[in-house]
Amino acid sequence: MKYKRSERLVYMTQHLTTNPNKLIPLTTYVDKFSQAKSSISEDIRIIKDVLSAEGLGVLQTTAGANGGAIFIPKISVERAKKIIADFKIELEANERLLPGGYLYMSDIMGDPNMMNDIGDLIATMYGHVEVDAVVTVATKGISLANAVARKLNVPVAVIRKDNKVTEGSTVSINYVSGSTRKIETMVLSKRTLKEGSRVLVVDDFLRAGGSITGVTNLMEEFNATVVGVSVLVEAKEVANRRFNDYKSLLKVSEIDEFNESFVVEEGNCLDYITGK
């Protein structure tokens, strides 16, 4: 089949953007379309310019006989602000406050469009960092972890609270829950995460930080390096938080269970996109 340039551009854009952080040799397209390397290079330049102009991502190219292109997810500041604003509107919806000062977020975590957008945002914050895996705690963080991992093109490691025979050999630790002060257990299959990995930890809600501290301790058992921690929402007014090195999309404060009210404001994530 003879492809027109417009048809090549559609295919190449889709192929590059669905294989982020992966070097695609130019010969892949030279062979597929039976085109000269110079023509494919011009196609790549057009795609690169459009992605940059529209704030859809960065297309890096490498020269030489083994030259190719790598798509790196990176959204614009304007789009990042819109994602945060949309998320804030959803979180401020009525009847989200639960006993204990927790927020109902299952509908947000189950919204594929919102998770896709948030995945773009978090991937942008860590696009310059080498990440081997995204780590989360079952079960609410799984959809978020999958969204971020898809954008970074890395696997997901899910930490569970109990051991399952289907996990095979596991590593477990005990940790103190920051909110309940109870001793709980975290378990991760040895096959899930390679030793020495560089991991990005994501979760839905951060209160006292006990769970995140537990995750970082468990990562030490795998000789893994935690290169970042990102949460959707943090409780702002928490004394003696056990973990403080993180990025959040939103903050909640002034939680009033009696009147079922709370205040939502931006977290610190935009600082890492705008370069503040």
C-alpha cells in the first residue's frame, strides 16, 4: 500500500505517543512505508513541531545510523492548570466528606478520562527523572498508578495489606499507620519489583504519612531508590506528619464533619511544572 504523507503522519504520531520514553529507530518507518530516510526525518520534524506548539509533549531525536525519535509526555502549564481546576471542582462536590475526615474519591479514581489527564500531569513532573516502576498501595491507588505508568511506559508494583498464594514469594514489613496508630502490614511479591529499581510512589490521599513511610521502608528491602512521591490530595492541617517530601495536586483543610464542609486549594505540583 502506498501511503500519502498525511497518512504517514497519522500513523507515526499514534505510534510514537503510545510508546513513550522508548527510542523508535527511523528505520522502523523507512521499512514500513518504503520511504527514504530523509522523507521520514521530515515527517518527524513536522510531528515534533506540532506536539511542541500544542503542548502535547516533546519529541527528541537522535542522529546517526541508529538514529530515531523518543516521545516524552509533557503537558503545557495551561493544560496542567486546567486539569487541577477540573479536579478541584470534582473534589468540592457535595457529600464527599466521610466519618473520620476522609473524602469519598472512588468515583474520581474510577473516571478514566480524569485519571488519564492526571497521569499526563504527574508524568510531566517526572519526565526528566529515570523511573523503572510506579509503586502504589492496594486498592484505591491502582487506577492512578496504571495511568501514570502508561504515560511513563513502565510497570506497576502493587503493595498489598495481606499475603496471597498467587503472589509467590513475598517481602513484608510492619509499619505504624499515621492515622490510626495501629501496627499494619505491607506485602510485595519478590517478582513484582526488580532489586535496585528506581521507583515513583503514587497514592490517592495523604494524611499523616504512615503508609508512605511504610512504602519507603519496604522499598529499602528491595534496595530500590524512591525518586519521587506524588499524591492526589493531602490533608493540610496535620501535625507531626511522618513524611514531608512529596508533591500533591490538591490540599484540603478546615474539615468540619458536623457541617460537612471543607476547603480545597491547589497543592504544590504546579510549582514543578512552571519551574518555580
